[in-house]
Amino acid sequence: MPRIVLDGATISYVDEGRGDALVLLHGWIGSGALWDLMIPELARDFRVVAPDLPGHGGSGVPAAFSFDLEGFSRFLEELREALDIPHFIPVGHSMGGSIALHYAARYPHRVSALVLIDTPARTRSISWPARLPVLEWALGLVHRFWGPRIVAAAIRSTVRHPERLPSEWLRNAVARACSLDRRAFLETTRMLRHLDLGDELERVRAPALLIHGEEDRSVRLSEAERLRDSLPGARLRVIPDCGHCPNYEYPGEVCGMIREFLSPP
């Protein structure tokens, strides 16, 4: 994987293909490896950049980095400048979609379109166990034992048919997620537990594609329906028999939806 240094931290990322740029933003506790089933297909038509977010996968934590939406948006802007990308299409899954929404509101002139996959814009849209008061304390204990078994179980728990996940892909995704920084783990949890993008939604101007698993137990389908009604020109595609992660449950279908959305009329 190529690497770049931003504010003293080494950032790992994938950069493949040519054309309009897609920046793929992974979800909570993940890494850019979660996009590996989609990158080869998307790179046939687009320049695809998939970073490990700070503190995740192979990326360090930049100096004075704050694990909040503002911090992640600034990171994206610095990455864009470093990679000489004039404008791009953020493609965000779950927490990555929340970051994409925030960036699109803060830097509207840099975003030509927006793809949000099973994305929460409010804490109240997240499943009730994630909102329990004791969660942050419990996760602090969990990180002490962070390793392949816990990570693999976490990835499998988000899909409807874990037996269908390619074994080589899963091994790589687990290995990359095992290096999750403790501060990144706890502070992104806190960020999601205090999430409210209401003001930002009003400032998003880019057309948006919303993709959501019909059987998602982590982020309610009603949240995608609300975002469809709140964002200008938004389209919603619901994938049946799919949990929280269409990007690796149905990667081919998601690539097709993105290509159709971005194709000129």
C-alpha cells in the first residue's frame, strides 16, 4: 500500500484507476481493507482512493488530531490536497458516511456527488445497545483483549450471511482492524454516541445516492428514508436480505448502483 505523511503521521491508502475520483471511507473500527471487494471493479471507471482513517489499519494519528467529525473532515481535506485531487465523490459506509456528510457540508465546492451506505446522521438512529450508558466503559475493557477472534466476530455480526464472506478477504480485513488505536476506538465510539448532523444536512448541495441493507440492525432503514427526504435530489436503493454492510455483502450490486448513479444521462 502507498503511504503519505500528514502532520507527522504515516497514512496508508489505496490509489487505483483513473478518472473521476472516488474516496472510500470505511466505518467504525474498520480499515480501507473493507472496500477490497469493490475496489477492482470501481477502478475500471474511476480513480479510487481508500484510506485507512487516522488510528485505523496502517495509519497513525496526526499531531493534535481530534477524533470528531471536524477532525476527520480536516483530515480529508489535507489528504485531498496531498494527492492533488481537485474534487471528488465521497463514498462512505456507516461512520464513514457520517464523515462524508460532514465534509460535503463543510467543503461543498470539493464534492461533486455523494454516496452514503447505511449511514447514521443522528445517534437516535443507531441500535439501542450502542446507546447504553455503560458502553464506553465496557469497550475500554474490550480493547484490552482486542485481537483476531473479537474482530472477526464483530465483522461477522454485521452481515446477514457471514458464511458467504470470502475467507481471504476476511483474514486481511481482520488483520488490518487488529491494529486499531485505543484512543481511536474509544473516541469514535463517543463521537457516534453524540451524533447530530441536522445543521450540516441543510448545507449539503451535492446529489446523493443512499444505499441501505433492508435487514440492517445497526442503523435503522428509516434513517435512510429521512436522509432521502432531507438531501437535494437524493435517491434511495434498498438491498433485500442484507444487513449493515452492503459494501461487502453485495459488492457487485453496490458497484453497479454507484456506476449507474454517476453515469451521465
